[in-house]
Amino acid sequence: MVTTVAILVVFAALIVLRGVTLARARGSVPCRLRVGDRGWQSGVARYADGELHWIPLLGVRLRPRHAIARRGLVVSARREIEGGLFAVDCGGTTRGLSLAMSADAMTGFLAWLESAPPSAYLDVA
């Protein structure tokens, strides 16, 4: 019984440590994600190679659950939701996906989205 409790405590500590490490990693911002009509999930967004990688805070996977490509991404006007967060609905290649971030992180996200070089949107066959 004591061994089982100890294993559960160590496992919970590792999950919390993973979340703290993700949140403090360089180039990461706290971000909530909603798919369809489901509720908001807390996580961390990280910019990498023309994609926004979203990794949930709670979980054991180290890989991103969602990789949102900058190419073809269309966002709606931002709106304020609870807790001083701003949300945008994503369209284009990722339909039914919404992102919520702080005002500063949202400004950075929109700047990242607009800063793609013009050649990034050309289909080269």
C-alpha cells in the first residue's frame, strides 16, 4: 500500500515538473486551445519551423498534440474571454480550432503569423 502511494506521488510530481519545464522553456507561451465545442484546455504554445506547436500542460507525452501550420492559417478578429485572455478562431487549414492567450502573447502570435516571407505562401510544384 505504501509503495503504491509512493509511486503515485512520484508520478504526479513528474507530471507537475514536466508542466513547469514546458511553461518556462524559452520561446514558449501559455496558451489555451479549444477544438470544436469542447472546453478550453491549458497548455503551452511554441513556435517552430513555420508551425505553432501546442503541448498540453497535463499529460505524459512530450510531443505536441497539435501542430498548426502558419501557411494557409486564417484567424478571426480577437475577442476577450474570461480572465483577461484574448481568443481567436482559426480557419483555413485548421477549422474548428480556437486559441486563447494573454494580450502580449496574442500580439506576438499575430506578428508571427504576418511575418512569413511572401514566398512562403507560394505552391511550388
